[in-house]
Amino acid sequence: MAAIELAVDRHSGAMSFAGVNTGPFVDSTAAALGPDLAQLTLEPGDWAVRLLRIPALYLCVVWLADTVAGKNLLTPLAPAPEGIQAGRLYSWDELSDVLLPVARSKLAADNTEPGRA
């Protein structure tokens, strides 16, 4: 199984091929969008499925967004960084609260690496 990634031009909206991914997030994305997603009980709304990637944290999240009510549910995919539970549904605020210390720790570690200014 593989994922094909497309890039969208911000001005024209045109899509172009960006790459093929066969990494560990491919299987967990398929699971999250398949039976795992079908088992969710969501409030009525206009839900859109999005994929959020934060490469610096090695994090990929299935993001369910109610485009009318402005509600967001996020499910981190496996493998998730330490302190973040893969497969758990988070609100935007809950995930932000958990991600902030992880991001700060990563930034601090990156700034102490030899050769970094």
C-alpha cells in the first residue's frame, strides 16, 4: 500500500504530483479512514476529512472538521510522538495542549545540537 501526495498551487488551485509515500503512516491512515472512521459517532454536521502533517514532530493526524459549526476532532496516527496517544480522539484544544510541550522539547533539543546556531 502507498499514498500519493499532491501539491496544490495556492494561487491557481492546480494540483501536481508531489511524491509517493510508503512509510508507517500509510497503514495507520488507511485504518483511520476505513473501519475506525466508520465506527465514530459524530454529531450531525458538515464534516470534512483532512490530513494534518507536522514533519518536524514526525506527526500525522486525521482531522475531522465540521465546516459549518467550526468543531474539530483530531486523531493522531501511529507512530505518534511520546506523550501523544495514537488513535485517540482529541479536540483541537486538547491536542494543542499536548503538542505544545512536545514541540518545545523538540525545539530545545534541536537548538542544542552541535553545529546549530
